[in-house]
Amino acid sequence: MVKEDETFPCDLIFLSSSRADGTCHVTTASLDGESSHKTHYAVQDTKGFHTEEDIDSLHATIECERPQPDLYKFVGRINVYSDLNDPVVRPLGSENLLLRGATLKNTEKIFGVAIYTGMETKMALNYQSKSQKRSAVEKSMNVFLIVYLCILISKALINTVMKCVWQSEPFRDEPWYNQKTEAERQRNLLLRAFTDFLAFMVLFNYIIPVSMYVTVEMQKFLGSYFITWDEEMFDEETGEGPLVNTSDLNEELGQVEYVFTDKTGTLTENNMEFKECCVEGHVYVPHAVCNGQVLPAAAAIDMIDASPGAGGREREELFFRAVCLCHTIQVKDDDEVDGPRKSPDSGKRCAYISSSPDEVALVEGIQRLGFTYLRLKDNYMELRNRDNDIERFELLEILSFDSVRRRMSVIVKSATGEIYLFCKGADSSIFPRVVEGKVDQIRSRVERNAAEGLRTLCVAYKRLIQEEYEGIYKLLQAAKVALHDRERKLAEAYEQIEKDLILLGATAVEDRLQEKAADTIEALQKAGIKVWVLTGDKMETAAAACYACKLFRRNTQLLEVTTKRLEEQSLHDVLCELSKTVLHCSASLTQDSFSGLSADMQDYGLIIDGAALSLIMKPREDGSSSNYRELFLDICRNCSAVLCCRMAPLQKAQIVKLIKFSKEHPITLAIGDGANDVSMILEAHVGIGIIGKEGRQAARNSDYAIPKFKHLKKMLLVHGHLYYIRISELVQFFFYKNVCFIFPQFLYQFFCGFSQQSLYDTAYLTLYNISFTSLPILLYSLMEQHVTMDTLKRDPALYRDIAKNALLRRRVFVYWTSLGVFDALVFFFGAYFMFENTTVTSNGQVSGNWTFGTLVFTVMVFTVTLKLALDTHYWTWINHFVIWGSLLFYVVFSLLWGGIIWPFLSYQRMYYVFIQMLSSGPAWLAIVLLVAVSLLPDVLKKVLCRQLWPSATERVQRSSSRRAPADAAPSPDRPLLMDPEPRPRRE
């Protein structure tokens, strides 16, 4: 027994409820993201069992299929035993199944029997385990670290071998003041080589930038606050701002190549409005505005020049009945209402229970046109027509909607004994089955509404005589109780029943998009990001939303891989045909290296449903891996957008995984608002939850959460772009400055007999990464803006400049490493040639090895710091403070370190060394010249590349530099800690 507002603990067959009609209402927001109430029906023969004692007396057996993850499919039957008679066999479908995770609403209690529990429930089968996520930058860092570890080992090996060669001649390494003992001379050669190797490893170990990992973590943690502090991403309506659940993926936001988005509640507001209906050539618009005046309800505006002929009024009445009766909607009893909505006919509070918000909007719109749907109780429905008369209908059969037929029907019996079949569905599904009605006029209206992005439905009917209905009943019962091929048998039965219809009219409902959803998708596509919509909605609904948000355009040629098409052709034939279509077009045109599309290429959009995807993902019968996946991926690569409809939560994750592990290994992002989106959010490289109406499951399981879909634009194109630029420079700069630091140490061994003598003082070795060069790069990685935020938002194409991990590729890494080697050669040999055979002090003394090492270190600190200054585009007072302050700190520290006798040190080898070096004119000249020569290649490279091969970003920088006035006011979306009047550096 489950009581109101409780969650079902397992998958249950619905036996009975506290309602006399044997129905209950549930919300499945935690399963499919939809917050609207859905009606479920108890088994006909058990719905009268209202107490525990009644249930205890029930004798029945249930047969059902094996557990499967499809939320919308269930096949089973129940055998109810009464005394010794033969059992009554009743079919069980998804309308009798209450899923684990759903919540009981507006029903006091229900009784059910568990069929799937634990990991066999549909909720558990759709669960996606959480995996460890690492950004592309972090992976590159680890690869670079391995390279530098190999360099470290190579240096130690080279020096070990060279030392062995050097010492191969007797007494070469034994000066008169350091002669070895006999025991040392007889020491094992391999043991000596091994200890020397370890000594060199210790000497050169500073080339491994251990402090880089600490700095990177600080940069990620502190940088994540720029998202949470962004006022433009705060939603006034909900009072919510963005959330950062992990800071490890900040830079991954700048590398996204695929965005997988849910539709309902993510792209749309899940708030729909009835627009119009077309009946017998007349268009009805509720509360229409004409010349500034609001027309009364039920005002009919004849927008098509046609007057109702014979029977026109009758068909209008039938149309309104059909719309109300075809939608599973019920006005709740007065004591069940949560909200204050008033029923216009009675003044009573009312609310609608429906399987989808568009049905609610549709029936409410029809109500404003004159019909009121009062209630559904004990299989009887009551309608109040425009003449205020109550009409009562008995519900005989429901021919449920499915994505293949794209229609549904009800068979009802009026109080006068007339039997009607009312059918509603997509225009492509209804028009081929009608034999009468104003087809051409209604078709033109439907096409016009579809072009405006409205969700349309067509309505038709036919009268049935008693004999026809009895034949239909037997046909349906035989199909419903079948355990094998039930869906096929039902489809065949529906096909026989739904034919020779009379067209009544069509309706149009607007599914409101979120504000700037279309603008956001357009910007993402300009940035080279492919957008896929993954939704559980039916194809027509999802396609209309894709047109409205500009994912599909009017010139987009839609390609379908749907169940309906697969009934006509085999999967292999369909995929081969589509592959030839898209690949033939792409082969004749120049493709963009990133997006795979050119401006002149035919715009293709692909639509696939969940059933077709299951066939693509299914292994072949011979046991080999399916080649359909690669064929499907080839088609998708050449489509500008992809729509996946009727998707189960697990299938959403499968789609993301399929793209994620394709041969290009693109970076994926998944965004959704409901619990049904959690699986794909966890599967994608970056998961983003919408803080919306469907609970907090998506936001809690995501890496980042935003209030609205429109905020995704700034998160990727601005924050993601800047995060990637900053951390890429941080990583490359750390490796560069450590090459500059240690390579002179390596060269020095060739001049000191490979004695493991250090070139630098211990204090310099310790403080180089900790104090002298750490703060400038940290602040750079937090605040740098190579172009303004406004420019990044205005020009999404700049996102392509950093695609595919552009700033951490092998070529760029080799450049930075080579630059570090070059600078190290300049530092070392520039100082060496200056010291060789030269007196460098005023009293004629020749400086020693510590002065030499201090000169090399001084040139190095100034070079790496000034290089960072050259790379800085966005100057604030804090940049000036840390860059010039770091250089000043080094000078002050060196003066104090070498100007005082430190009593706690056993050595005073640096006493007066720095001061003596600065007292030499040649040392000053060496510092200036060597710093200038070291920076020259980088300056030349920047100038030549910007002039000859400028990137899009560099062209924008150049044009912005020309336009920006010297006293430009600060942009409101610049980072914190900025100058009151920051002045951009001119390139």
C-alpha cells in the first residue's frame, strides 16, 4: 500500500485505489523530467478491492516480460481466479504499471503488487554510474610531465656516463686537496655509477614542476568564483545564480565540441498556450485582440474565406467534443485542488490532470471557446457545451498513442446510444486516413502554423454501428492479452480500426521557448559546436521545438531514421542511403576542419527515435561488433544538428558515450533539468544542470548548474574560453621557466668535472618556484583577458581558435620547451663568455662560481617575469604590483641574504656576493643585454605571426587596440580587482 505523496518503492502492478473509478495520478519528474500528473488505471477486475482484507482474498497470477529499461513499454497479463471457474485474463500495459521513483498524487492510497525490485526496476536499469572526470588540460599536463621525467632521466644518464668517461683516466678527479682513499678507489664501478645517477637526479629534479600542480589547483578553485559572482548569470525570476559543484573542469568549458540538451524544461519553459483551432475552414482564436479591443471568449474570427455548409455546425460541435475526449484530462475534485484556479462555469476551483502540458493548454483553450470538460469518473465523461447543456459519454476503448502511428483514438458512446471513434494525431498520420472533410483548407492552415513553430494536431472521427464496435472489441481484446508480439498485433488492429475517417479540424498550441534559447543555439553553432537535442517527446513535438529554437532551419533537409521508416526498409538500407546522401554532398565541398561543415554545404538535420537507436547499438547476430555505429556516426558528422526523440534516460547516456568514444574523441557537454537527464550529465565530459521546475536532481549531479539555458552561452564562450587560455599559459609557462632554471645547471656540469656541484645557492633553488616566479603567473591565470568579454560574446567564432586543445598541442609544447632551452643557453654562455679571462670588479678581482651562478639566476628571474609581462594583455594595478613587486622582492631578498652574517647557517658562501656583482659595470651590462637577447625570439615570433599569419583572435586584438581610447571606461563584466580605468596594452 502506498499513500498520497509517497514514492513507489519498486515497480508495481496497480490493483486498486481509494478512487471509485480505479484511477490514480502520479508525477514522474524524477524519471522523465515531466512534472505534470499522469493517470494510471487499476486492473478492471481488482479495482473494487479497497481494503487490506479485500486484497488478502485476491487470488491471481501475473505473467510479464523480463526487466528492461524502456520507461514507456510494458507487456504482461493477469489471471484472476474466482472460485473454481476458469481465470479471467486481462492485459497489462504501461498504464497499469507504477514505476519506482514516481510519486502518488491526489489519491489517498493505492494497492499494488511488486513485479520488479532492486536493480531490476526500470529506474535502476536507467541508472548511470558516476565516473571520474578529467579535463583535456589535465591529461596534457600528465603527458608533458612524463616527457619531462624522461628528460630528467636522460640528463642524469648523460652526466653519469660522462662522469665515468671523465674519471676513466687515473687521478683526473683527484686534485691535491681532495685525494681519494684506497677504499674509495676500489669501490664497485656499478655502485659508483648508481650513486652518481641518483645524485644527478637530485640535482636536476627541479625540472619537474611539482609546484605547478599546487598552483593549478589554486587557480581552478579561485577562478571558479568568477562564475558564481557573475551577475549576468543570475536569474531574477527564480532568485537563483550559477553553482559550481567542481572546479576541476573549468577549462573544459572552453573545449566543448558537442552539446547534448534535453528539450522540455531546458530549451522550453514547459509552459504552453493555446493559440487557435481551425474547424471546417473557420479559425477560432480565444480572447483575440482586434483593433486594440479584446474580443469575448468564443469569438470566432473567420481567417479563411469559407462558410460552413450543411452539417457545419454539427461538425464544429463534434470537433470540440473530440478535442476534449481525446485528451486524457480530468478536472480534479474540489477537495483535491492545490491551487486557486477557478472554473469559469461554476466558480469552483479546478486543475487539470494530463500526460503533458500541451494537452492541458489545448483543453483549456477549447474551454475558453465554449466547452468545459467537467470530469472523468467510472468510465463516464461529462461535457458542458456552448449551450450550457451537460452531455455524458461512456468511454469504451482507448487506442493509445505511439511514436510509430503518431496518433491516438478513443471510442465513446453518447447518452443517445451513438458510438463515435474520435482520432487525433499528426497531420501526416491523419490526412491519409480521411475520406471526407475540408482537407485542403485545413492542410494549408496546419502548414502555416507549423511554419510559425506551433505544435499542431489534426482531429477526425467516424460513427460506428453496434456490430462494428463488437468486432473492434474482439479484435482489441485478442491483441491485448497476447504475451508475444503484443505491440505488433495491437498495431495491426489499430490500423484496421483507424481508417475511413471524416476530418474535423486542427489545433495549434505554442510551446514557449526559454528566453534567448534560439540565440544561444545559434551562437554555439557559430562557435563550431554541434548541438544535439535528446528528448523523450514524440517526434513532431520535438521537431517543432527544434525549428523554433533555430536548431533546424527552413532550408534544412531532414533525414529520418525512425521506426516507421524501418518498417518499409531495413536498417542497413536506410543508413546506406542516408550515408550516400550526406557524404556525396560533403565530398564535393571544402569542409571546415573543426565543425565538418562549410558555409556552402547543404544543411542536413537528422532525426532518430529510441527504437531505431536500439537497433543501431545492438550487436549483430553473428556476434561481431556492429558496423552500424560507424555508419551512423559518419552520417551525424555531416549533419548540422541531430534530434533524438522518444529516448529513455539510459539511451541518452548511450548517445553521449557513443560520441564521446568515437575516433575523434570530442569533448562533450550534456545539459538538462530533470532526473531523467542525470545519466547523460554523468556520462558527458562536462555535465550542466538547469535549476528549474523539475527538482534538483540534475543540478545536484552536475558539474555546474545554471538558472536558464541562455546562460550556457556566456559560460562556454566567455568563461570557458578565458579559463582555457589562462590555464594553458600557466601550464606552458611553468614548464618553460623550469627548463630555463635547470638547463644551465646541466650545462654547468661540463665545466665542473661532473662533480654534482650546484650552480645556484640553496636559497635560490628553494625560492625560485615558491616566491620569485609563482605569484605573477597565478594572478595572470586568474585575471588575463586576451580580448574583452563583450568581444567574446559578440564574436562566437573566436571559440574555434582554441578548439581541439590548440594551446597545448605538441607543436606549441615543443616551441615553449625550445624557447626555454634557447634562453638557458643565452643565460649560461652569455655569463660564461663575459667572465672568461675578464676582470669584473673595480679592484681587479675575478669573481667565483657563486657570483657566476647568481648572475645567471638574476638574468633568468628577470627574463621569465618580463616574458609574462609581454604576454599580458589586460593590465590592472594588481598585475603591476605582483610583476614589478616580484622583481623588487628578488633584489631585496638577495641584498639581505648576501649582506648579513646569518648565525644559524654553517656556511656563509653568499656573503656579499650579490652586492659585489652589482658593483660591477659589466654585470649590469650583461643583465640588460642577456635579458634583451633572451626575449628577442619571442618578440619576433609575436610580431611576425601577427603580421603574416594572424589568428582570428589576433585580428580582433589588433582592431580593438586601434579603436580603444586611452581612457576607456571599464567593462561591467570584467573581473574583480581591476583598475578604475584599466588601459589595454596596445599590440
